[in-house]
Amino acid sequence: MSQRTPPEDRISFPHKIVYGIGGFTNNLLAQGIGNMMAVLTLALGMDFRAVGLLGGLPRFFDALTDPLVGFVSDKTRSRWGRRRPFLFVGAISAGVIFALLWQMPAPTQLRLKLVDYGADGVASASQADESVGWLAAAGDGLRAIFTVEAVDDAEDEVSIRPPTLATGTWVSVDLPLTDFEGLATRGHLSQILISGDLTEVHVDNVYFYRSRAGGTEEPAAPGVEAGVADSGGSTLAASPGQDVEGLAAPSTAAPTPTVPPEDVISLFSGAYEDVAVQSWSGDDDEAEVADAEAGGDEVKHYTGLRLARVDFGENPVDASGMTHIHMDIWTPEETGEGWSQRSYFWYFLIGSLVFFLAYTIFATPWVALGYELTPDYNERTRLMGVQNFVSNTVFVIGPWFLAIVTNAAWFRNQMDGARFLALAICVATIALGVLPAIVLRERVLAGSGDTGAGRGGPGLGENTIEFLRGLWQTLRTGPFLLLCVATFLMFNSFIMISQFQFWVFAYYVAGGNVAEGAGLAGVVGSLGTITGFLVIALVTWLGTRIGKRNAFFVSTGISMVGYALKWFCYTPEYPLLALLPAPFLAFGLGGLFTLMGSMIADVVDVDELATGERREGMFGSVFWWMVKLGQSGAILVGGFLLYSTGLDASLGANQPDGTIFWLRFYDAFVPLAASAIAIYAVYRYPITEESALEVRKVLERRRGVAAPA
């Protein structure tokens, strides 16, 4: 029978919420730095390898600093406590540094998106008219996902940056159609979308063409210098003496095209016969377009440009035989190249190292604070349940971060969007992150490691020896290692195969339709997230009724059923069945992170009984240190496993023999086997409610405090 929690050991519900807000802040920063990394490529043109290093190196540094910050926090003595000063300073510094991290100047961009609606000439539900209500659009999207209808739409966008862009002179942009990698077909092109930083642009000679020589550059007109390739493969052809900066409009005509007419599909050019174009900017677009002249030639003059759609209407363009799209551009606005790639890399790397240090200064003491807020076995479970519920709300909004910063209707470029979102995260981090430091109070434990700051403490050498001794003591604590093993197996097996589900959906359930596979993955993920909130409440209740170990067995066992169901429910015959495993799977990580914090708090009591020290910071930091290092390894191993299946994205549904089988096998049975081993590890975990109560009685007698009945 579970023991009743004494009134003095209870944490008020508002205080539990405040502690959960600390977790929300922690997850908000993690989601922000993770989900916004793509901006480095989209806005700054950084190489994927450089972005990978910028994502990995700071996290490795973060893992190394965790135990150090935990040790310092454990040894800190101040009038405000051991944890609260770190929370206050860490929240403010992490928020400010995160905002500064995204203040790099971006090169000026002009973005072109090509859209192909496919043979039916109709946009899919995801590209439906914006005037349709969101509920109707969502219903259409879900209906398409559940029925797995063929969606033949395709689109992709390419950014044009300096030196291709220039001020006060005509520049000729030639983009290989192969640069639009997401444009799987271009036989029914329906729209060209123009967006970016420039608000005023003159446009001439817009056409698709076929390069007979197979090169990437159109022959320049007489008197026009050869172009310079930018990172996207486009080329620049410009006449330096044509116009000068400071002019409001071009005084000379754009270069005369020289591509033979039989190799051209012209949309707008005085040199060719144009095909029909319905509009150069729609009524709902954020741009004004007018006919104008430049050197005697007709041009299109865009003003107030944020987003313009060149719509072909009922006359889609078959550009399947073309190799390039050409456009001559003139703008009076200043264009900037931003920084060098080296400067971007070092700014973000150094800034990220400082950010993760500030992040750790907040996160590690916050974890430790939760272990000591109450000594009661069951109240710890209730606290972690509320904390996990509040913290997980971030995962509802986090996946939308990249969609926010790349929204052309809101921001002129992705860097502007990143700056805005980073500032919003900064404000939220500071406003919410300081609340635990202000509102919560630490338990004052007499006689636990009374090493006072400002009283002539031990020197660097002694502190180093003490840190290493404490780290070794933590790593050899048996019950703690069992919890680490269980978490390592369950969480990192989930991370290891996290990519596999999408590929199974895309190339098996949806028969090679990537858009449908992505949509199905999104619906399944959302269902799992929503179910996760219910799981947290249920596991919290179970933990206080049948004990933490038994609650872990139940929640993990249910998730294992979900993993097994993947094998039977992920089927092209009945796509809707893919939703069935999601609620079962939510019990895995939902139960794990609800119970682990509470169980580690019990381990801290056992450790104090053996060592005479309270080391919440060290235990919390080492726990997450092992999780983070394991996560890095899991991502690496997952990549090798994915490679071992023989998956080739270019083949679509026509994968080599055995590829689909191994994708499905790893997706279902790797986490199932890891969960089974995790159950065995927790089965050996020796701390029960009864033994925890006995430990507490001994500790309270040592401190001269009345022991619980």
C-alpha cells in the first residue's frame, strides 16, 4: 500500500507548474537551436558539412560541461541557495546569447520558385487557395493522406545572391533547372514565385531554354562580360557601363538574348514569341507590377515586392526538354554580400559554445533542483509528471519554427525570420526562465557538504581531485547506472531509427509518394504528441499507486506492443492503420521521462546515506551527459543502418530487393528489443517505496529532523 504524503512534503500545484516552466524554457532553447539550423544554409548559403560541424561540436562541448556545472552547483553556498543563482543568471544569459547568435548579416536574396501542378493542372490540398478555410483545408489534407491518392504536384526554390545580384545594372541570371532539386517533374509548370529582399525590380527576357553545349551559361551578348557563378549554379552577365548606382530606373535595355528561338520557351521577351501568361502578379499577392520601358524595350516593373506569382493559368509550360531558366534583373536597391563563409562559421561556432555554456548553467541546476524540492517518494513522481506535461508543450510548437522563419509573407528573407524568432525565444526564456529562481525555495539540509564560498575554500588541485572522485562515485552507483542503461537504450534506440518511419511511409505505405509519406508521418507524429500528454498523467497516477518500477514495466510494455504493431499496421492496403500504433508508442518516452527524474531523486538519497553529501547536480548532469553522448552515437549508427538497407531515394518505390524489409524490420524491432533490455535493467533496480522510506528515516535522524512515520 502506497504511503500517504505528509502535508509538509507536498509541493503546491502552482509551484509544480513553475518548476515545469523551467523545463519548458529548457526545451524551448533546445528546440530553437535545433530546428533553426537549416537557416544557415537557406539564408547564408553555408555548406551542409559546415552546418553539421556547427551542430555537433557545441553539443559535444555541452556534454563535457554538464558534470562540471553540476559539481560547482553542488558545492555552491550563497544566501540564495545552491541552484537559484545559476537559474537566474543562466536564463538571462542564455536568452540574450541565443538572440545574438542570429544577428549575422545575410546576403541580399531574390528567390525563384517553380511550381508544377502535374498532369491534372490542379494544386493539391497543401497548395490550395488561401481563401479556403483552414478547417476545410485540413480536412482535404487528411482525406488525401488516408486514401493515399496520387499527388503529382512538385515545387522547389532557388535563391539568387550577390555577386549575381548587383545594384544599378542589368544582370542576366541563368539557373540550371537541375538546381531545383525538389522539382521531380517540369512537364506542367504552372507558376513562378518571386520573393526576397528586393522591393523594386525591373524584369526582362524571362524564358526557359535548352543549352545545346550542355554548359551552365548562356552565350553573352556582344559587349557583355562573362558571368560569375554563384553558390546556386546561376551565372551573371552584366555590362559594367550600362547604368550606374543612384538611378531610379534603367536607362539602357537588357542584353539581347542570343539563344536560337527553337531552343527557347519565352514568357516575356522582345526577342522571341511569347507563350500566354495569365498574370504577372495575382490579386492576393504582395506586389504591384506595371509595364515600363528601358532603353526602348518593354519590361515588367515590380514595386512593393514581397511575393509575386507569375501564373500560366490554363496554359502550363512543358519545360521537360529545357535545361535552364533565364531572367534579366535590374534593381536600384543596394545589394550586400554579407560575410565570408569562414566568418559565418567562426561567429556561429564561438557563439554556440558560449550559448551552450549559458544553457548548461541554467539546465543542470534546474534538473538538480527538482530532485531536492521534496523528500517524499510519491510527491517526487507527481512533481515530475507535472513538469513533463508542461515541458512537452514546446514540442507542439517547436516543429513550426522553421516554417515561421521561412514564411515569405511575413519576412523578406529567412535571416529576418530567424532574428525575429530568436528575439521572441530570448524574451520568453528570460521571462519564464527566471520564475523558478524567484518563486521556488530550496530545501536547506543541515550538514551536507558545508563548503562555503568566500571562506577560503580548497584550491584548484583539491577541487579537481574532488570533482574526479565525485564523478567516479556517481558512475559506480549501481541503481543509478541501471537507470542510465534503461534510458540510454529506450531513448537512443528511438533516436537511432527516427528517420526510418518516414522512409517506410514514403516508399512502402504511400507507394513512393514522398508528399503523402511526409503528410502521414506528420499526422502520426501529432497523434503521438497529443496522446503523450494523457500518458504523462496516467503514468504519474500509476507511479503513486503501484510503484515506480511497476509503472515503468506497464508503460514500457505498452510501447513494445506499439512497436510490434508497426510491422502489421504499416501497410499500403490500409494506410489508416498507421495511426493505431501511435498511442501505444507514446507510452515509451512519456513514461520514461516522467519516472526517471523521480527515481534518480531516490538514488540521491541512497548516495547521501553512503557518502554524507547531497549531489543532485552531479547525478543530474552525469545522467544527461550519458544521454547526450549516446544520442550522438545513435545518430551515427542510425545513419549506417539506413545505408546498410540499400535505400536509394532516387528510385522512389522501386527499391532494391530487401530494402523495404530491412527498413521495416529496424523501425519496429530495434526499439522493441532495446525496450525489453531496459525492462530487465529496471527490474534489477533495488529501490522501492519501502526501502526509500527507510533511507529517509536514517537521513532525517542524522540531520536531527523528525523522521516520517
